[in-house]
Amino acid sequence: MATPPLLSTKKCPHCQQWSSWQQNPDDRCEHCGELLDPRAQQNAVAREELENQKMPTIFLIEIKPEDGSVVRFFKTIVRGGQLLFATIMAFLVWLVTAVAA
Ligand SMILES: [Zn+2]
């Protein structure tokens, strides 16, 4: 006998009506289409941004289209070095975690 999917309801913070809720951060109200749990959605977005920031791309040198070919050449080398460094750091972090576990 299959158990029915767990259904819960949540009161919509926008139209104050009860709507079925899958407990996902992006569930929307059946009545007005607004997010049932805006804070969970914000948390999910913030967490995603944090995960995207794991790769330290912020300090990467920006190669601008107006840079001359020589500047672009050197910037590409520095960028490669930075990426290599970031990869090595990520590997070391992984290694430390793997050994510690
Ligand atoms: Zn609503």
C-alpha cells in the first residue's frame, strides 16, 4: 500500500488564504501566486550565492576588451596562475578534509 505524499498547508502571507505547501522554498500560493515562504526563498538564494563564491573569482584580473595584445597576453598568464593557485588551494582543502575524515 503506497503512502500518499505528505501534504501540508500554509497560510499565504500575501492574501491570508490557506494553500497547499510542499515545503519547498519556491512554492507559490494557489490563490495569488506569491511565494508562500519568502524567507526560505531568500535563504536558498543566499546559500546559492555563497556556494557560487567558493571559487574565488573576485580577485581574478579582469581582461578588458580595450587592453592591448601585450597587456592581454600578460593578464592571461596571471589569470592562469591565479586559477591554478585557486585549484591547488581547493585541492589542499579537499585533501585536509579527506584525511581528517
Ligand atoms: Zn496568496
